Amino acid sequence: MEVGRFERCVENAISLVEFKIKTLKNAMRIQTASDKIKFLNEMVKILSKVDNSIEREIYIDKIAKEYGISKEAIYAEANKIDYKQHQGIKMLQKPIAKNVIKQKKKEEKNEVLIKRENMIISLLINPEIKAHTKIMEKIRPEDFSLEQNKEIAKSLYEHFEKGNSNTNVLNLFQDEELINHITSIMAEDYEIIDNEKATEDILNLYEKEKLIEEKNQIIKQLEETSIKGEEAKELEAKLSSIIIKIAKMK
């Protein structure tokens, strides 16, 4: 009898979770990519309350198939919630070696860079923003560090250059990994308040980084080579112009 009660409880729990998600979908009336992202965020909050990891796996697999959302996107959002919930837990650690600290800083820098790249892809594919013209003027596909983002940017640029609008861009891709990557980008919350300002800020940042890189190359060239005369003066004048440009940028 106790076993029967337990089985009924499990069945009811499953029905309750599925009922909540179906109710959520019906209430949100998903029509756009933005609606799909909001649905994903709220749906994962419901799943995060399922303590049993096996049950959660089953739900994710079923929901991914039923609602046409990649499992990677669901896991990515679930991991964000788990991280926020456990962020306050302090753990004892052994002293970290300097090379480990350097590696960690490098990894953090790469994470920031990739997140920024993903934000650019998000701005490109959002039909409500229409930022692709400005982005294409300043950022080339080869400027992206992540290979997936390079491929996505290249396909998007070719699409836009043909005079096409940035609607239904997912139809441009056949590769499942790229589609999952784009879905994950769409699911990410970049906390953008003003889309136009976000676009301008990110483009200014890219321009500033390029100028800094050019400045460092000129300094290295002047220090490590025996350039003299007019050539040296031209490089120094160019260096001075770059430094002034950087100083004027916010």
C-alpha cells in the first residue's frame, strides 16, 4: 500500500510539473524569439525546483522534444540558476600558485571576450534591433575569436549583403552544433536596457582595442628596429595620432 501511494505521488508530481509548464506556455502565447527566451527562463525556474537529478533529466529530454528547444539551452539556463543559488557558499581553498592565477585570469578574460562576441551575435539576429549594418561596418567575421561565432557571423554577413532582412536567420544553418550555439545565445540574458547604446558601446570598445593593439605594435617596432629618419618620424606621428584618438574615446 505504501508503495502504491509513493508511485501515485511521483505520478502526481510529474503531472504537476508538466501542467505548470503547459500553463506557462499557454499564458505567454509564444510567437517571437523573444517570447521563446522568456518562456525558457521561466520554464527552467520550474525545473530548478525538481530536486531529483534523474527526474530533471527526464523532464529536460521530454520538454526539449515537445517544445523544440535544444537541451543545451535548457542546461545552460539551469546551470546559471544553480550558480546563483550557490554563489554565497564559501569554500576553503589551498594557496593558489601564481601560474594557476595567471591561467585563471586568462580563462576569465576569454569568458568575457566570448560573452561579448555572443552579445554581438544576439544583436545581429534580433529583428527588432536592426543593428547589423553598423556592426558589419566595424567588425569582420575574422575578428571573432570563437570559431562557431566566426562561422555564424560569416553566414549572417553574406545573408545581409544580399539585401535580406535579419528575420528567420536560423534557417540559414544546417549544422546542429551551430543551431544549438545560436539557441544558447538567444537564451542568454545580457541585461541590455538600451539596444542602440549597447551596440554603440560594444563597437567603440572594439575600435579602442584595435587602436591599442596598433599603438603597441608601433611602439614595439620603434623599440626593436633601427628605424630612423623620415620613416621613424612617420611612425611617431601615427603613434601620436592614435594616442590622441584613444584619449578622446570614453
